[in-house]
Amino acid sequence: MAQTVSLSEGLVKKAKAYSRVEHRSTAGQIEYWAKMGIVAKDNADLPMSMIEDILISEAELLSGEVSDFVFE
């Protein structure tokens, strides 16, 4: 369910800038930051780059973009 919230002008400006680079909408960028923040808070011992890789892997799995790993 969508809901309207008030955000600071500075946060929205920064989200707009990042969203262009990340190819997301401004709302999508803010949602991404919120999700990263929640996961980082729950897993304070993990670096942000690892959290991002885990979320990318999860998205790939959910979209069916997976293949078997072959051990050599």
C-alpha cells in the first residue's frame, strides 16, 4: 500500500542524483536505501558491499536468473 510521507528537501535532492546513476526512480532509490539500512542494522557485522551482493543474489534467485555452480 502506497503512503505519502514528508522527507527533507536535502534527502530528496540526493536521492534524485543517486537515482539517475542507479537507474531507479527517486522513490525507488529511497526504498533501496531504506532496505539497505534495515539489513545493515540487523547485520551490523557485515560490510555494506556484502549486504548489497546478498540482496542482488536474492533478486536474481527470485527472478529465476540462477545456474548451478560447478566445482572444479
